[in-house]
Amino acid sequence: MTNHWTHETTDLLAELPTLSSDEFKAMKKRYTTVLADPVKEVVTELLPRLQTEISSGIVGAAKTNGSIAPINNDLRFNPDATPYKDHVMLRFWEGPVKKVAPMLMVHVAPTRIGFASGIVPVDVGVWRTAVDEQGEELATAIDELATETGADVVGEALKRTPSPFGDDHPRAALLRHKMLQVRWIRDLVPHEVDVVDHCADELARARRLHRELVRLFT
């Protein structure tokens, strides 16, 4: 399989935050050849791997606002940000509504590559009921992935366990979540690793967690 990620690709990622809009437009052809097209190839080749190795229901699309996040920052909400990001964000999901579906994510920066599995529940009440009544396997899957990868578990938003649950609940920490993301980081060395293989192998570690999120929330 072709390695789609080269030193030229990562060098361009590092350069993007330094560019003005006019400078970006002037090198748009280089951007398309070196970064945008290879990213689409990664999505196209990675999707069937995820469907085979994790779940046949996983969905993706090799386009911006499909599986590929826009490379430009939205300056309306963060006027101090640079016009362009220094990373590429990829997302694959399983469920009828992308925004709240169980997801698998890849975050590619110049020298590091991050992976995540998680969900933003459509209704926090549904989340709490599922964690309370059927969450033992979910908690086990989270702990297993965090132990195997050294991942951080993100999304705990409340200081107190919500009523009617108490702090003695076996999954009190999960009940304090408003979303869930289990995420871990690896070094990225172009030419020494095939990006598609690397992503498929790392995301496969989240198989148990992803399938449990699908079971509970789709």
C-alpha cells in the first residue's frame, strides 16, 4: 500500500499557520497536490479497513465537511487564531446523525498523530440512563482502551454526581460526563510508517468501545 504521508506533507502542515489568505491562494496548487489529495486518498483507503476490522456500519466521505474537517479556522469565533490549522482532522461515524453518532477520529499534526473514540450524546439523560442501567461493559471497554494505549478519558463536566445518583455509584465518574472521548497520541515519522495501516491498526484498538457505544446509543 502506498504511503500517502511524506516529509513534504508534514512540512506543509507546519507551514500553513504562518500563511496569510493571499499566500495560501498563491500556493493552492501545491496544497492540493501535497496535502488535500493525499488526505482524500487516506480516507478512501481507510474507510473499508474500519468497516472490516471494527464495524460494517461505519460511514465516511473523502471530502471537506464529510470525513475531513476544513483546514481553515473559523475566525468569527476565534479572531486571534491563525487563518489555517497546523493539523488535519478526520472523522468516521456510525449512526443516522453524524453530529451525535459514535465516532472514530484521527488528528494528524506535523510530528504526531492522535486517535480517539467517543460520542456527544444527543440527550444527557439518555447517556445517564444507559450508563446507570447498562454501562458496566462500557466502563470496562473504556478502561481497557485507556490501559492499552495510555489514553486520556475526556468529557467529565460535572463536579458532583447528578441526582438521583450518588457518589457511591460504581460508574459515578461516567455519570458526570456530558460527552465522551478516549484519545491517545503517537509519534509520526513519514516514510517509516504507512499512514493508512497505522490508522487502521490504532483505531482497531477501540473496536470494543466503539461497538459498545453503537449498541447503547444508536
